[in-house]
Amino acid sequence: MNEHEPPLKPTMATGTILAFQFGIVVLAVLLALVFRIDLFGQLEFSVEAMNWGLIGTLPLLVSVWALADVRWAWADELRRLMRDMVVPLFRNAPAGTLFLVSLLAGVGEELLFRGVIQGGLSGLLGPWPALILASVMFGALHALTRAYFVIATLMGFYLGLFYLWTGNLLIPILIHFLYDWVVLRYYLMRDTRAAP
């Protein structure tokens, strides 16, 4: 950024994030049409799927809270990223923005990485290579730092396992959405408590 340019306002930045996440939804749907992948046939709305979505989110949330105050270099790097980059974007965001960003991220990224990439490559490479490749690509999309790349790749693998196990895209969508929404709210609350 040029030193004479004004910094991006948080509301503009959240608008950009919403547009980007919506663009991922559109990209996933278009790629599914091009490659004849039935994304919506892989969405089974049921109480069982909702329960698995909730249950699958819990280990991720427990790991975030368990590592919240751990003094390891990579954990410090992740906290710094959240504190310096992510929290300021959402600090004064309009009500519902966190929910909408989290929902679009869950829907779009799971349709793209699990439905199109993992599902599409599974027939060509087999389920495990497709899972690994989709997970690494998911990590690469989130590679703001090395630590975040590793964590996102592991999370992509975790979400991909649920998709591989159940064949239901709704479950990784729910896990991704709930995880993002709760973690963003958690870091914003920590930021509020830390403010003078």
C-alpha cells in the first residue's frame, strides 16, 4: 500500500470479504456445472447431519480454547494474526456481519474444496489422494502465515474426513460455519475485555 493512500476502512474491508466469500460460492457452483458434479445432491438436510455438524465442531473449539494462552511460537503467531489483522476488520462491523461472513465461508469453501475439488478428484485419483490434495489447497488459500497454513491444512483434512465418511456436504459446511462464527466472536470478546 502507498503511504499516501488512506487505510482501508473496516466496513469496506468486511464488504470485500463478503464479496470474496460470495464469489467462492459462485465459483464452486460454476465449476460443478462445468465438471457435472451434483453438489446439491450431496446436501442431505437431516437431524442426524445437524447433530454431526455440532459434534464435529466441538473438538475444533476445544483446541482453540486449550491453545488460547499457550506460549509456543506458532501459537503466538496465530494469536498475533487474529489480534492485528482479523479482529480489527470485524471490531465495528454491523450486526450480523460475522454470522454472514462465517456462513458464506462455510458454504462456499466447503462446496469448492470438499464438493468440487475433493469430490471431483476422488474419481480420478482415489479418495485419499483427493482428500490430501484438497486439504493442501484449502491450507494454501488460508496461508497468511506458515502456522496458519498448517492449521488450515489440518482443518481441511478434518473437514474432508467428515465428507469422505458421510458423503454429506452439509456436515463440513456446518462445522466450518460454526467454527468460524464462534472463534471470531471469541476473539472479538477477548479484544473487548483487553481494551482499556
